[in-house]
Amino acid sequence: MEAAADTVPVITLTGFLGSGKSTLLNAVLGSNAMPPVAVIVNELGEIPIDHALIENVSEGIAVLPSGCVCCAVRSDLEYTLRELYLKRVRRAIPDFRAVVLETTGLADPGPVLQTLFSRPVRELRYTAGIVLTTVDCTHAADTLSAYPEAMRQIAVADRLVLTKSDLSSPHELRATGDWIDTLNPAAPRIVTTKGNAALDELFGRGFPDALHTESAEMDRWFTTAEPRSSHANTIRAYSYSIPSPLEWERVHAALKDLLASHGEHILRAKGLLQIVGIDQPVVLQAVHHTLYPPDLLSGWAEHPRESRLVVIVDGIEREIVDRAVAAC
Amino acid sequence: MPVATAESTAALRVHESKNVELVAYHSLGKRPNFKMALQVVDGRWYLYTGHFWHNGWTIVDVTDPYRPEVVKHWEGPKVNTWTLQVQVADGKLITALEKIGTWLDPARAALWGFDPSQPTWEEGALIWDVKSPLEPRLLGHFHTGGFGTHRNFYDGGRYMHLAANMEGYRSNIYVIVDISDPANPREVSRWAVKGQRRDEPAEPQLASLHGPPYVEGDRAWLSYGRAGAVLLDISDVTKPRLVSQFSIGDFGSIMGCHTYLPLKERKMAILTTEAILEDNRDSANLVALMDLSDETKPRAMSILPTPIPSEQAAYTSYAQRGGKFGPHNIHMPHHQSCLAKVGNLLHLTYFAGGLRLYDIRDPYQPREIGYFVPGDPQERLARPYLPTKLVPQYEDILIDSRGFIYVGDRNYGLTVLRYTGPDLGG
């Protein structure tokens, strides 16, 4: 294992229909502070970019005056990422430092993450970046009651962007907060109106470089607040802190067993682990049945070193996950 | 400006393939490539290669692997000197210098370019600064006093690890060299097996370190020819100490053990021999998956199955179609982040058998999962006398961390391939 060099993070921007993904994307792309990124959308026409500002469009790829690149998903996500990679190294499009992938409003983020963590995509020097989920405060309660996809989008998020807060009643804001407390209490919440949010807040300080290198940044994943079960749903996030260093072979075997037996119920697992014999923090990610190859961060933050693990599940009891973690 | 432009993949005919796709082909100006190394500088991917029959080194820009471009070729010492081997790490390029045809009879050495009227050659290892990737600057030269060096190891930092023929030795031994002052490389230690020193009686079978002496932590993994696979403790680099030795007996060609690559996390290693004689006249060659869970007692778990031509092939036996048929090289990552790690998929060059891919998830039951065999070369490049019959002879391999596979052959230039089969993980 060694730290990945020269890689491009792919940020997943998800959120239900009408929850403000495109508004946020447009605001972000219009920011002077935004480093050059490539944006993948489902349809180029979907993104409300002022077409007069697009310098050229060729083979479905548009170049914005800022140097950012926009394209639509063609064939499939892996193919699209390969095309972007090759066009970049051929210098047919401007260089980009990160990719922002906007999913459809009805997308289950699981398969998207599985593609981003897969070997062919990692081989092309992409790394899976954070998952940003937009939540429309005016409609969250109704949407979440009716659509399991919307719950999953919130459950797997690294950060939640609360939109239309200025249009929401206090009751709606409280209802949204309750749902999030149930589904994903650990993710930082960023309140926006009309897509205005600081890039640091959305993507992390030093974006895009710091995205996968600062363990302080990773720590934000692991606030250990336990979910409140105020809504009748089966999604839970279980988090663990383990002070003593872990043996890699045991961690690997225990998590593999858990995923093999209960993978269909595991929406996402992420860990920042202290492993015997390895100085740096080891980052682990799993989606459903698959545990992905670990990455190394450059170093630990100041606080005492300890392993942290979050397992987001749908429909299994805490005891099952507890047993797997105890076996690590 | 490119020195030679990319050529059509049509120049390479695909004879058989499974789970492997042809990405690009480039003749490198009709100079078949041999040992390769890679570095990434400012987002551009540079492949450095020695040549099989030709002097000097070439840099190929493979940033876009579908369109490789030769961006530099430069000559090395010419008189009676091979410049076959290269390694790049830490902004340094290590190139081996070796007397042409050391192990060959004089008539055959002459076919490789050895001129007996000039009883000199250059030997050792050259250390170049390649931080400016296209402007190699010679920093220093380590001399062996013997025939020179063959396949060496360098993963950055202070030490390079050589397979070197030092003065007073019959064959190649292990030498650790401190290059912290590259202008004055300094030998730190050496290690040899019985019978290598000229002032001691020869053993019935002369052992020679093929190399690279592959370093993983404080261990050096030596492919020590007829002495088999040797593991050394180099926690004190001034005093290498034997941990274990695995004999392959009379299996394999005269070369004996050609490669010994550890897979540290699996407590395994891969051991290969190299086919040397044409038409399968060697003792059977093999590639073994080794159990090193007790490093003092290496144990073979399995031997890879021998490739059999598919129904696509115009022949029914690789062994009968001429040339060499047997294992040669596997990909060796040298701890470089720009190179692929060896996981559950093992890539192996097999001379007339082309490139073979094995699923080694279960080390007791390795299975072939893919292959790529080109058609017969249409011409002899330079003055090779081998293969006697013009057939593919896949020699060397390197895989970048993007998954692109670079292959060299005796009569082909650079071939770029890509695995398209199932993800085996690891």
C-alpha cells in the first residue's frame, strides 16, 4: 500500500429531483475560486449554463471560459471517465484537477460509488472523492417518506447541502433536521440559498489537493453521534472508535465476512484505521458486497490515534455489525 | 517534437487473444525494446527502455498509451557493450553495462555485435539524473572490474542493488552500492554462493545471480540461477545474511532461477525460470507460486499450467512452432506508484506463447485467464539470429498503474496491451 500520487478525485453530487443540484453546480462553476474541474452530467442541456459562455463543444464536451470542462454521460460512467482521461492526456481538453459527477435525481448512489471504486476507474488515476447530497428543506419530509432512493442518497453522504432554507418554514426546517438526524447524523450540514456556499465548506480546505490527504478532513466523517430513530425507516449508521492498533489480516477477514453475509444491506462502510506496522492512517471503503483496496493518507492529525469505522446499513441489526467489528 | 511518430496498430497482427486488447504498436524505429522502466513527471508518462539488439536507450512518451511517441534516443558505449537493462526511481535512471555475449560461444557473440579484434568493453552501471525526463545527465559510473551488471534493482534513495560480475568472480553476485554521492558510487557489501570465486574450486553447476535482487523491507529476494531462489536478511546492509534457499534441482534451463518476486501481503513469492534453448531442448521450465509464511522454509504451492493454443490458433502446439517456448519475465513493480502492483492477476511473457495471464487468487490452483499472441513477425530487425524460425518471442513486460501493459519481443517493437477480463481484486 502506498499513497496515491497524481490522482484526480471524483466528487459525487447527488440529491433528489428538484433538490438544487444544478443550481449548486452552476454557482460553484461560476466561482472565481473554483479550480479547473470536469463536470459530468446526464444531459448537457440539463445544466443551466449560459450557452453564450461555452467556448466550444466537440464530441459532447463543452469547455467553459473558466477552463472547466462539461460533458454528458456517454454509454456508461466508466466509458465517460476513460474518454475524459484520454482527451486530457492528449491535451484535447484543458487539464482538470477534479471531476464533479452529477447523478440523476432518482439515482441510487450505491452503483455509482461501486463504479468509482472499481479497478478500471482507479487504474485511470481517479479516486472516489466525497459524496455531496443536496436536500430540499421545503420538500424533504414528503420526499423522504415516499422515496427510498432519497433516503439512501442522504445516508451515504459525506456532506449534506441543505437548499432552499430561505423558502422553508420553521416546521419544514425542523422536519428536515429530524430526518437527517435519523439517516446520517454524522455528516456536516451546509445551509445554502440559491447555491451560494463556500468552496471550502463544500469540498474541504485546500480543494482539490487536500481531499484525500488530510486526516483532519477525514475526521469530519466520524463524529460519533448516534442516530435518533424518530422516523420509521430501516437505515442506520453505526460508528465505532477503536483505540488499540488493529491487525490488517483480522480487519480484512472480519469485514470480508460481514460483506459476504450481509452485503445487500450495507449501503456504505468507511474506515480510517490504525494498522500494526503501518505508520500512516489506512482508509477503507466498502459498498454492498465489495471491500475496495485500501489507501494510505499522508499522516495522522494531532489528536490521539485511533481507528474509526462507520457502517451505514439498511435493515440489519446493530449486533451483527458489532460482532464483525469485535472480530477486527 | 517526436523522433518517430506513432504507427498503426495494423502493423501488429493479433493471432490469438482472450481478455486482452491491443492498445497500440510502435516499432521504435525498428529497435525491439527489452527492459523497461517508467516515471511520471508533470502528468506526463515516460517509458525508458533498453534494446534487444541495438545500442543505447529510448524514451517513449506513453501519456496517451493509444498514441505512444518516441521522444528521445541516445547511444551508450558501443564497443562490445550491451545496454539492455534500465531502471528508474526517484528521478534517477540506472542503466546496466555488460560485455556482449559473456555466456555465449564466440561465433554467437559475434552475431550480437561482439568484435574480438577489440578486447575491451564497458561494464558496470551508469547513474543518470532524469528529473528533466528528456535530458538525462550522467552523474556517475560504478565499475565492477568484471563483465558488468545485468538486471539491477533500484527503488529510490541511497542504495542500488546489483547483479554484478565483480573482478575475481566467475559469474554474477549480489552487490549493494551506496549512491548517495552518485559521482562516487561506493560498494557497501557483496554476497556470493560457493563456487563463484575464481580462487575456489568450481561447483558442478555454476550459479549466477540473474537479478534483480528485489528488495522488500529488510529482505533481498535473489533469483540465483542454479543456486535457486535465495532470501537474504539485509537489515544490516553491510552484512547480508542468508535466511533461506530453495533449490529447483535440474528443472529449468541452464539459467536456473530467473526471477524471485515477493508478494509481501500474501506472504508469497513467484519463482520463474527462463527458457533458453529453442525447440524445447531445455529441461522443463516452470513458474511456481511459493509459500513464504515461514520465510526460513520456502515451499512451492503450485506450478502454473503450460499454455495450450486456443481454437483461434493456426497451430496445435506452441512447442512445435519454432523459437523458444517457455516462461521469461513477469511485471516487477519496484515499489513505484506509477507501476501496477501484482495482485491476483499475474502477467507472464512466454516467448512463442506470447503474453499469458493467470488468476492466482487460489495459489494452489492457478488458472490461465487470458492471453495475447501476435502473428509471426514479417521481418527480422537488425541482425538477430534468433529465433531460427521467425515466430513471436515475447521477452519483457511492464505494467503501469493505469493498467496499460508494455511488452517487448525480439522482432517486434513496443506493444501496448490492456486487460479487459473480470476484476480479480487484490
